[in-house]
Amino acid sequence: MTKLYRSPVQVELDANKQPKRFRWLGRWYRIFNCAVYEEAQYWWSRFREPEPVRYRCETYQGLVCDLYYEKAPGTWILERVWD
């Protein structure tokens, strides 16, 4: 199961421009595994509004979450946390 948050977070990137750690609710989470995650979307939605690249991240603290970068406001978003 997941819990949907969609809350802005502060993210630090590594040399490959992928999330290295992020700050959520006043606490820093260090990421040890981060992979690009693509959700299935309808082919026609890519022409209207392309989906941002999502990252499925696992932290040293045991948190598994999805992060993405929202270009319009220029912030990283913690979309969901997995159980």
C-alpha cells in the first residue's frame, strides 16, 4: 500500500543529477538506491502534458518513496510513501 503526500521537499543531487538525499518534515533521509520509475500513461497524454520523471528511492532509514521534479514551480515533490 502507499500513502499519497505530494508535499514539497528539499533535495540534494549527486553527480548524475539523481537524488542523493532529501529533507522531509524536518528530517534528512539519505538515499542508497534510486531508479527512474515510469508509470503507464496513455499515449495521448504525452502530447498534452508530459509526465515528469519519477524516481523510486530507498533510504537508509527504510523509507521507500517516489520523488519527482515539478518544473513549473521549480521544486521537488515527495509524491508517495510505500509501506
